[in-house]
Amino acid sequence: MVDYHAAGQPASYQYGGNGPGIGDYMAQEDDWDRDLLLDPAWEKQQRKTFTAWCNSHLRKAGTQIENIDEDFRDGLKLMLLLEVISGERLPKPERGKMRVHKINNVNKALDFIASKGVKLVSIGAEEIVDGNAKMTLGMIWTIILRFAIQDISVEETSAKEGLLLWCQRKTAPYKNVNVQNFHISWKDGLAFNALIHRHRPELIEYDKLRKDDPVTNLNNAFEVAEKYLDIPKMLDAEDIVNTARPDEKAIMTYVSSFYHAFSGAQKAETAANRICKVLAVNQENEHLMEDYEKLASDLLEWIQRTIPWLENRVPQKTMQGMQQKLEDFRDYRRVHKPPKVQEKCQLEINFNTLQTKLRLSNRPAFMPSEGKMVSDINNGWQHLEQAEKGFEEWLLNEMRRLERLEHLGQKFRQKASIHESWTEGKEAMLKQKDYETATLSDIKALIRKHEAFESDLAAHQDRVEQIAAIAQELNELDYYDSPSVNARCQKICDQWDTLGSLTHTRREALEKTEKQLETIDQLHLEYAKRAAPFNNWMESAMEDLQDMFIVHTIEEIEGLIAAHDQFKSTLPDADKEREAILGIQSEAQKIADYNNIKLSGNNPYTSVTPQIINSKWERVQQLVPKRDHALQDEQSKQQSNEHLRRQFASQANIVGPWIQTKMEEIGRISIEMNGTLEDQLNHLKQYEQSIVDYKPNIDVLEQQHQLIQEALIFDNKHTNYTMEHIRVGWEQLLTTIARTINEVENQILTRDAKGISQEQMQEFRASFNHFDKKRTGSMDTDDYRALLISTGYSLGDAEFNRIMSVVDPNNSGVVTFQAFIDFMSRETTDTDTADQVIASFKVLAGDKNYITAEELRRELPPDQAEYCIARMAPYQGPDAIPGALDYKSFSTALYGESDL
């Protein structure tokens, strides 16, 4: 649309002799040749042209005129016409039908025209109200001159001369066109076609036009202008061709429409380009925001799904079940977690890049959805790693517990079996009534035998207590087979109580009978007393030699070997004791033989016969080498474990310090960066590659760590580094070098976008490093104030607080180098603003306060037009029409000044 509103500002032009050139021309035109106006051909041309020109503006207000000297008589449409072309409000018109009302309305219109500095010569309200055709046409011509032609300016010429010069410049390259005036130069129609072709060559096939066919040429230009340029048909081809000298005012009016149409198209193109640029930036940023939201959602979902699995502390009942849990955990560490570490690092890089682009395009900072901030992800990741560490510790502790439970369970069953074997038949023996028919010697023998049994019973008390203690410990450790253990333990305890009670009862019976009996064979008694403890010693020795053992260090197995060696050193003395006991039995037999005493059979005082002693001694002799072999095997195993510890420690003590050194070097490089940013970036990427190339050393360490875990090795005194320390350090090293590279890339992006030279960037870095006393890549507020003063800023508290709100919006108390560069670049460059975008939309809307979807689709590329239509709110102003869209709120929302 043509922009007539700017022409309506009274502060820009003055008439009536005050303006240079324009006023004189207007005065000359007002004093027109009234005789010529009576020429019917000219009057016809002016009526058609002026009517079409008026309707081209009145249609914006939803109305039009049919008869130019009749439809303006009441002054209403005349006032409306002036409001449309000036963009200003006129006094409220009078709605009465009387002549005085019409004269008053026309006078309001004439007063408004005069207020714009236009001299109205011989034109009065009464003549317009009376329908005076020549006065009405003269008044319309005055309006056209003031609002359509006056502001035309070309190479220091204006108005009619400016319009003529514009036509000459535009048609100069075309053959058969020589524009010297606004009448006969346009009769053949070629000048009209040349103007259109110069600006819209796709609409006219100029080479096919013939100078000798003016009617066709004129009609072609009129039809194309009306169809494609929105310029109404104001002339008739036949009238122009059949008139010796076409009306100058009609031609000039029509040609001025071409000037404004093409001038407005250029403005619209510029405005559209600006909007396209702004929308392209906004669309790209929205795409980056959507990518961030999706990646953050996926990562948080994985973290939230993984943490409950790591926090699940439900133990398995068996060692095999816990081994499967350990294998699942290793699979998580090797397969599932590493890609998520990379995703987390990439997410932080994308977030920083997006924020940099938003700052460079003067957009508000991106605020992710609630719960999806980088800090939220870091918190979730920290929770994940805490859960992971706790899960591993629990897993190892639980495996130790199950291993101990299996050992205790086997120990319980072994001791219970030995005890049950010993108690077998004892209850029946204690219930015998053999003393009722026994001789004195038999009674004495029974008493001695019973004393030996009591000694044996007392010796077994410790074993019963051990069995009960083991059962209690199994219960406390939640052993999976506790019910059967408890039942067996209870049976043993009940039987033990029964044996005690029966022993006491039998002793009382024997003691009661003892008074009636005489001597007891002391020799058999001595044999029994010495055989019983020796027998218990052998049983304990066999039990110890078959006892299960579990160790975790070489020192523990060496302690067991030493204890076993000490036991073997006692065997010669034990063998002497065995021979002495057997000698007692042999001596008793010799005495009986010597005195012709017929022994009734076995020693009446004990069931431990020499055969039993010899059998058990032989069994002890067999178990000793077996125990030697078992201890030697365990010693070999512990030596192998010690080798694994030393092997892992040797590699870990190299990798750990290497990672720490690289972390310190990266920190130093990020502060002391030399050369161009591209050189720094290439150096950092080479440094990053050297770190990636070191990964095989980490893999070797992982393999060694897996062997250690498979061997159930739980500690390592040869190194302070655990595999968890190495993993965390490696992940931090990869993240740090990636973040440092991203900072340099953002500095390059800032430099290129803001036009900062390499020398300026180096000067910024030198100034920042000078005041970065701690060499941390950031500084506190006092150091930053000193830095700004050194660069020429004169800072009061208010100005410094304003600057800090820009470089440190989160009030962290520190300023990074990137924030410093962003601030310095923003202070020295200019960017698009919301007001500029609003002004551009206003041009496309034809100076209206709203814009339609049709206008957006006509002026903008399809994708960006639809982008605007989808996001613009309906316009709610008093001049709203159906389908009107509010471009002002849309533009301010692009820059974060209001909600869209």
C-alpha cells in the first residue's frame, strides 16, 4: 500500500509562499485555465481519473463515490477521504440534511486542507455543495497535489518536476520512449509499459509492443497495473488516443500512483527482509530449544528410571543370585552409563551455544521447562552417582555376608553331625538297669564308667554351646535356611538337656549301690580316665583338621599355616601319651594273666578301646597331610590375589596422577591461551585427541579391576586409587576439555557476530588475565570493577550494579571471561530491536495498526508468513476488522518484552 500518512504531517512542509518551490507551483496550478476545463474531453478524463483516485483511498474505509461532483456535496465523504489519506482525525461531521449542515462539513474539510499550508483560490464551500463540477475537480486536484505529488523528490527536484525526472530516469533505457511532459509523451502507451517493466519485468513483454498500436499498449498497461499493482484504472485508452493533448492533471495523477506503488514496494521489500531475518533467527533458536528440551527430558527420564534400580537393596538368598546382580551392575557401568555421560556433556555444550546465540541476537536468555535446567540435570546426575556408589558398596558387603553365611551354615552342619554321632545311643545307655544284677566289681566298673561318661559329657558342653552360638548368628544374619537350622539346634539342645537329666539320675543310682560294692580295678579306671581326654583331644583334632576356613589376605593364611605347624609339633608328645595309655591296658592284661584272672571282656570303665584310640590316631595321621595340601592351595590363591592387587596398583598409580596432571594443564591452558582463537581451538582439539588416545590405559585398568572383583578381592593396600576414583577423574577430564573447547567456540561465535577483531579479543583476554589474580578463569566483583575502570569506564554504584546484572544475572558473585566478552561486544555493537520490527510490520500493513493474513502471505516467504499467522494474536483495537492480527505484541514478544 502507498504510504500517504507521512505526507500529512504539518511540521514537515509549509505552503502559501513559505516553502521553496512547492508553494509557487501550487499557486500556479490553482490559477488554471478555466476555458480549457470546459473542454468536454479533458473534463471527462479528469472526472474518471479523479474519481478512481478517490475510490482507491475510500475503499480502505469501506466506501466509494459514483459521481464526483454529487457525492462530495454533503462533505461527509470528503472529510472521510481526508482522514484516510492524512491519517489524522477531522472534527466530528454534522449529520443533518440541511444546506447549512453540508456547508459546515465542507468548510471543515477546506479548513483542514488550508491547515496544511495549501492556498485555496476561488474555491468555496457553497460551490462544492451546489455541485459546481469545475470547482469540485479543482479542489480534488489540490488534494492530489498536496498528498500525492508534493512529497515526490528526485535529485533535488520535487513535486511535478521531481515526478517528471523520476519517469525520465526510469524509462531512459527503453526505445521509442521520450518522456518530456505529462500529456503527449504518454499517448502511445509505451511509457506506462516501460515504468511497469522497469520494476516488474515479469509482468510485461516489452519487446512485443508496437508504437503504432497505442490502444493495445495503453490497455495492456492499465490492466496489468490494476491486476498486479493494485492501481485502479483511472484512464480510458480511447480518450487518450483520440485527444490531441491528453489532460495533464489526469496523466500526472495516474503516474503518481505508479511512483507511490513502486516506492512502497521497495519499502515493503526492505521491511520483509528485516522481518525474515528476525524470524529466521527466532525459528533457529526455537529449534535449538526444542532439541535441548527433548535431550534433557530423555536424560532425566533415564536418570529417574535408573536411580530406583540402584537404590533397590533387596538382597538375594544365595551367592549365585548376588553374583548375577554384580554382573548386571558391571553391564550398567560398561554399556549403559558411558553414552549417557556423553549426552550430558553434549547437553551442556548445546545449552551454552544456545544462550550465546540468544545474547548475540538480542533475545532474552533461554529458560528451560521447570525441572530441566542444567543444574537440575547435574543434581540428578549427582544423585545417580551417589546411588551408584551406595549400590556397589552394598553389593560387596552383601556378598561378604552371604559368603560368611555359607561358611557358618557348613560349620553348623558339620558340628551338628559330629555331636549327633556322639549322642547316638547315649540315651539308651543311660537308661539301662544293669547295676541291679551286677557284682561289686561290676558296680565299681559301672561307677567309673559313668564318671568317665560325665567327663566326656562335660567335654562336649563346649561343642553344644558352639552349635547354639552359630545358630544364633545365622538367625541374626538372616540366613535363608534358618528354620531348618533352628529346628536342628532345638533338637540338639533338648536332647542335651535329656542327657544331663539321665546322667544325674544314673549317677544317683550307682552311688546308692556303691556302698554295697568293694573294690574297683584301679588300673582299668586309670586307663579310662586317661583315654577319655585323649580321645576327646583326637576328636577335637579331627574336627579342627576338617574345619572350613575363609581368608582374604596372605597374612591370614600364613597365620593358619603357623597354627597348623604348631599343632604338628605337638604330635610326638601325643604319640607318647597314646603309647602310655595303651601300656596301661597292656599292663592290666599282664597282671590278670599273671594272677589267672579271667577278664570278662572290654574295660568295664570306658568304651574307648585301644582299637578306637589306634583308629582315631590313624585318622588324625591321615588328616594332617590333607590339611597341609588345603592350606598350601589357599596360600597359592592368596599369592595370586596379591599379584592382582600389585598389578592393578601399579597401573592405577600411573593413570591417577596422569589424569590430575591433565586437569591442571587444561586449567592453565584455558587461562593462558595464546595466538588466535582458531589456533587455540586447534590446540585444544589436538589436546583433546591426545586425551582420547589415552583411553586404552583406562580399558586395561578396567580389565584388571574386573579380575580383582571376580577374585572377590575387597581391598588393596598398595594404592589409594580405586576404580571409582579413576572413572570419575576420567569423566571429569573429558567434560572439562569439551567445556573449554565450547568456550573458545562461543568466543569465535561472539567475535564473528559482533565484528570484534583478533587484536581486540587478545586485548580483552590480556586485560581479563591481568585482573584474574587467582588464575581461575573468573573474578569477583572488586576485581571486575578494577578491570572496567582500566578499560575506561567511569563507574558509579548504580552503573556498576547495572553492568553486574548483565554479566552476572544469577548473582553468583563471579564474572567469567565469556560474560566479559559478551558485555564488551554488546556495548560496542548494534542489533535489531522490537521497535524496528514493529516499524517494519507497519510498512507492510500500509500504516495500519494491524495486518491481515493476506498481506503477510503477499509480502513474506510462505514458511515465515505462516509462522507469523500462527503466533499473532487477534487485533483488539477500535479500528479492528475481521481477521486483523496484532503485529505489535508479536514483535515485542520476540524480544522478551511481553508474553506472546
